[in-house]
Amino acid sequence: MTPLQTCLLISALLFSVGFAGAVTRRHAILVLIGIELMLNAANLNLIAFWRFGAHPEALNGFIFALFSMALAAAEAAVGLALVIAIYRHKKTSNLDEVKELKG
Amino acid sequence: MSPFFIITGIVTLLGAVFAMSLRNLVHCALAMAIAFAGVAALFLQLGAEFVGFAQILIYIGAIAILIVFAILLTRSGESPDKSVLTSGWWAGIAVTAMVFTILGWAVLSSSAVPKELPAAPAASVKNVGDLLMTKYVLPLEIVALVLTAAMIGAVLIALKEDNKDNAGGQP
């Protein structure tokens, strides 16, 4: 197995674990944690392809990973604010009980 | 690949599994921080020092703290007595198994993987800064705008609602 395949397999496992948590846990914050793990797996892929792919001196995957992390930070801030707002409104953060869009 | 890289990967995956399977949410956040630190260590071993340190600063320093604050603000720090899984969890596990099977098959059977290890590229902070200020200056400005909008949006969403029209004693 080449180094790139090792990186990609670790990243695929990380993505699968995050995905499994995001679709099976019923607490909203854990869904957000799962999304963060999936974004981390994507970043690991970007860095691995930058390191082992063609033209690493252009730093394309590197810069892409930086921008992706900035967007992940924005996503986490808005997502957690939504969780807090839903908790304040409905007194629950259990996703099985948050079923309607109507306030 | 060095055995240290494999060990770091295993620690990262264990942290992720515990973050997704423990019952107490504070323990989940701690395991998530371990997983983020493992990913940062993987970045450092792949030669991406700047991204590795940015990962430590952003994920462990900011996002983990933000998640702990959200756990405390929603008063979900204690373990629930009911089930922690959604009603259709078996379907989620099935979809996850399918996704991982397809990803693993694609990774292991691809012919586009280079066989030999290329020389480590120079990713000094000076090169990264030069690129960010010349070729990628427009995306950098847009990211600044997105972060500002997200910050204002998060404050507005989480702001306490004006309670002039709810007589039910809602806070």
C-alpha cells in the first residue's frame, strides 16, 4: 500500500465514523461534531493529495485546506448558534422531537 | 509510511469513534479534541506545518471550546437516561457501511496512485503568505467577508428574543 493510499484510507475511515455519528445520534450538537469530523477527513484528503500528487510546489491543496478550515469555523459558529436558538425556543436539543418548521 | 504515522492515524480514529459513541456529551467533546489533535499531528507529519498549527489553533482552540459552551448552554452535560440513537439508526449504519465500502474500494483499486514518494515540497510560511497575498488575494478577502457575515449571523440567531409579544412567560 502506498503512502497516499494509507492517508486516503485513514481519511475514509474518519469520514465514515463522522457520517455514522451524524446520521444516528439524536443530539444536535453531536451531529455538528460529526460534520466537523467529516470536514477534517476532507482536509486530510486535500493535504495528502497536495503532498503526494503532481506539482506540490504550487501549494494548491495546501491553500485549499486553509480556506476549507476558515469556512468550517464559520459553519460551526452558525450551527451552534442555531442549536442554542432551537433549545431556547423548544426546550430540547433532541432531533427526534424537532419536527416542524413552524415557530 | 512510518509506523508512527499509522499509530497517529489509529489514535485519531479511536478519538473519533469515542466522540461519536460515548453517552456523556462532555466526554464526547473531549474525545473530539483528541481526534482533532490527531489530525493536526497527521498534517505535521505530511509536511504541512502551517495547516497543522492552524488546525490546532482553530479546531482545538476555538471550535472545541465553542462546542463545550454550547453543551453547557443547552444544559445537556449529564448523560441521558433514554436511548441516544435516533429511531432509524440501523438505516444510517447501513448507508455508512455502503459509503465506506465504495470509498475503500475506490482507494485500493485506483490506478492513479503514484508509486514512489516525491520529494517533500517546500511549504514555508513565506511561500504561503506570498501566494495568499498575490494569487489568492480575492478568495482571502471573500473568506474575510464570509467570516464577518457568519459572526454577525451567529450573534443575531443566538440573541435573546424580544419578549414583548409572548405572554406565556417564555424567556
